[in-house]
Amino acid sequence: MALQDLADGRRKTAAPDVSASDRSAALPLIVDLDGTLALGDSLHDALAVLATRRKRDIIAALASLALGGRVAFKQHLADLWAYPTDTLPLRPEFVAWLEEEFAAGREIHLVTASPQAVADAIALRLHPIFASATGTTGAVNLKGRAKAEHLKARFPDGFVYAGNDSSDLHIWEAASGVVTVATAADVRASAHALGKPVERDFPAKAIAWKSWLKLVRLHQWSKNGLMLVPLVLAHQYTNTEAVLAVVLGMLCMGLVASATYIVNDLGDLESDRRHSTKCRRPIASGAIPAKPAVLCAAALGLTGLAGALVLSPLFAALVLVYVAFTVSYSLKLKTYALIDVFVLGMLYMVRVYMGTVLTGAAASPWLLVFSLFFFLSLSLAKRHVEIVKAGERGHVGIIHGRGYDVRDAPLTLALGVSSSLAAVLLIQLYVVNDAFPVGLYNQPGWLWVIGPVVFLWASRVWLKSHRGELHDDPVVFAIKDPPSWVLGLTILATFILAVN
């Protein structure tokens, strides 16, 4: 049931001797939700979460769309997923104007095509701005012509409507005044052409490039540098064709990886909006709505896969393996203790193997197994710091969204440190069994330095992790940490000395 009118006495009638704009300002203001009051669309948000996290449910919802129409579809989604209206990003400048209008004594109503429960929750969130809240119920979807007919019957003395898209033109035709919010230029021009008083135009703001860059997580592309490792170790860095192939492969992997990050953000929408820092991610904050985010993910993923296929069918197959592992991790595997970190280690190892495929170099078993254990250690460090921080906050039991208990800190510490030690042993075996015999190094003795440097860096990571000081992502930590750069340059200098 809709919220009852809380301000029956606030409705005003226009005096006959005032201007059209004054009469408009005296009429009730009707506000739309999706795209107008809210930065995004609650329906799109629900579809994104269910499509990525609960595929069986979304199939059932689509069946309800085919059998019962859009209203049944929306209600089915509402039954499946409680819209997190308390965290739904709202348009701050528009909310501020509504507060001013309410303070001036204006009667304001929320009328939306979203389910009634969503309308009620938003009205309560902004209480006491809205005198009533009405959402879609029964068999009529309150959008376009249906909403216009509803409003004409409910407000026979006239009303002003605040909307945002082309479907609202039918309502503006029936309204006595117009408020446009983040409206496309052609729709705004059509609304103005109706000849109705235009109270306010809240201009649409283009999505900032900074938000797009943050969405695709360009800093994560640095992980694709692992594809250069086989190129360097095979001494193919003077081979222009091999270098170009690896660089293009890194680009393709970056595009595909960005697509998977977007899909993951869509699935984590609800939890991210409740997180202290992840709520600032572009989709969670409303800076980029779900629909353009989906289109961006599709474009990046398809472009990356097409480019990978042109480079090499085997490379394209490895990219698909990466996507399968990543999607499986995002949807389910990250909730299983130890399996999650093993999958992350595999994803890093796959990148190294991709480099061997693109350069045509023989894959070194020592190098691949080293990669697995080294990045398994880093993944465990990431989990360990999450456990440590949860314990510091007084959390008890299983950590939400993970398969770890706060009591698991000693286990992740032991496994992580031992994995780093195994990685150091494996890199020394690589030096003995692969690097020395091939004769590519004039002074191979320098290569012995690499193992201790890797151990020193891994020990630093684990020191930070155990103190709870490590960034959630060790890769970001390595990029921003000056000592890590010093150790990395030390390894590079050691390699150059060994070659010369």
C-alpha cells in the first residue's frame, strides 16, 4: 500500500492574477525515481546483481517477463532481491532543491515505476520531504502514458513533473510545469517545445574520464608485465616481432581483465555500497550506472578476445581459460578457503605461460611452478591481512564473503611464508637447471643474487601483512612502495650483469 498523504493541507491553488511560472510553482511537484532522484536505475542494479550472482533466479525472472509482462517481472525481481534502497546513490543537487521546495511549503510526491516497496523505502529515507510515495502495483506499470493517466486523475488541478528520459514526454504533455533532470539534449528540447513553464533544468553530467579509468582499473594491467618474463629470460628482447606480439598480448589481456573486473563490480554492487572504501567505486557510487558499465564490459571483453584470436589461437584459448577462472572465482570460488588463493596463483601463472606462447619460447617447468608458489604466497598475504584487520575490529567467526575464520590467521601466515620459501627454492633450481646450461649468460654467477632478493621482498610483504599494514592488493603495494622499486631494480641490474 502507498504511504498515506501526510500533508493534505499543503496543496495550493494558484491565484488568477499571477504569472504562469508562479502558478506552476504553486502546484504539487511529482518526482520520478530512477534516473531522476536516483543516479542509477534500481531495475538495472537488480538485474546486474542477479545475473552475475544468481543465474537460476534471473532465468526464472525472465520467464515471468515472458508470461506476465514487465510488472510481473519487476515484482519477481523485488521478491528475489531486496533492493538496498538505503545505499542507493541519490542525486545530491536535486535532493537539495527538493529540500528547499519542501521548506517553502510545497507539496511533493514520489511516483515511480519501481515496485511499491522501493517507493516506500525511498520516501522513508528522505522523510519528511514526500507527502506520499506511489510505485507500481497490480497490472499497470507506472511509466509513460500509464503514469500520465494516473497523475491526471489524481491531480486534476494540475501538477509539475520532474523526470529524465523520453518516456517522460507523455507525462510532461499532461503536466502544468516541467522539471528536467540529467536529460539528454534532444529530450530536453522536446520537453521545452511543449510550451509548459520550465521550473528547473538540472543538466546532465557526462561521466568523467577519471571514473572510466577507475572502473577499468588500469593499474591492474601491470600484472600483465608477467608476460614479458619469458621474453626476457629467453633473450628475445631484440626480436621485434616477439616483442610486438607480447605487447599486443598484454593489451588484449588488459582489455579482457578490465571486463572481468567490471562484471565483478556489478555482482558486488550491494556489498560494495555498504563497504567503507569500496563504496567509492564508480558503479557503487553511482558515478557510472549499471547499464553503461555492462556495455563497457562487453565492448572491452569482445575486443580483447578478438585481438587475442588474431595473435594466436592458443593464446586466445588461454585468455578464455583466464576468463573462466576469473568468473568462477568472482561468482563462487572466492568463498572457499584455500581454493581461492590457489585460483589466484593459477591466474598469475597463466599470464607467464601466455608469454611463452607469444614468444615461441619453450615453457620452463621451474619458472611456471615458481610463479604458482610465489603468487600463491602473495594471495595468502592478501587474505591474511583481511583476517588480521577483521580481528582488530573485533569480528568473530567467518568473514562475510570469504571462507576464512578470524582464527585462521596462524594458518594463512604459515602457509604463506612457506610458499614464499618454496618459491625461492624453485627459482634457484631454475637457475641451476635452466639458466646455467643454456649458455646465454656470460657471468651466470650473478643470477644467484636473485633468490635472496626475492626472499627479502616476500619477507617485507609478509611483515606488512602480519602487521595489518599491507594494501588489499600486493600489486598496488609494490607499485607504491619505494623499497620494492629498489629491490626490483636490483634484480634488473643483476640480470644485466649476468648477461654481460
